[in-house]
Amino acid sequence: MAAITTTYFYIIRSQEIRIDFIPEQFEFCDKYISKGNSDYDEIVRILTHHTGGWTASYTSYAPIRVYYAPAFQVNVIGKQVIVSYKTDAGYPQFIKLIKHNWPKNCTKSSEITIRNAMGR
């Protein structure tokens, strides 16, 4: 019983994510984004501001609003932000509730971007 309790508290402890692993480019909404792109800059700003307070997660989450790079992924589901990145031990996954004003999925974000670009 003590081993189970210890393991449980080890897993749910507050952890920091490795922002130095954030890639220079993400694939997002069927395009590549990097520094200078508002979507890229915002996700980096949010992750940099929220390095602590993450919880390890072993749940599989449906991809909703995904910032993808081969060694670093961010999935935004409502106010839940899920970060996973490559380490020597595999791909740990962390979750945290973060207040933000992002659209819920790529489609809405893409439609807004297209409308703004067309002056509508």
C-alpha cells in the first residue's frame, strides 16, 4: 500500500515543463508557423509564462488544437493544455489548466485569419 501511495504522489506532484525544448517551428492548422507568427508567439508566450504547476498525465487525449513538431507537441482542449516532448526516457506528457482566449480549434482560427486577411 505504501508503494502505491508513494507512486501516486510522485505522479501527481507539480512539475515544470522544459521550455528550452520548444522548437523553432510548429505545424499548426495545416501550415508551418514560427517566430513572428501570432499563433506561434502566443503559444510560446503562454508556455514560457506557465513553466511550473504541470501534472504528469498518462491519458490519451483527442487532438483538438495541436501545435505539432516531431519532438514537441502542444494540444489545447478547452482550458486544458497538454504538452509532450521527446526526452531520453520517451515522450512524457504533462497537463495544466490555463486561462486563454484561443479559438477552440483550427477551423475557427483559420476562418478568422482568412476573413481578416480579406478585410471582412
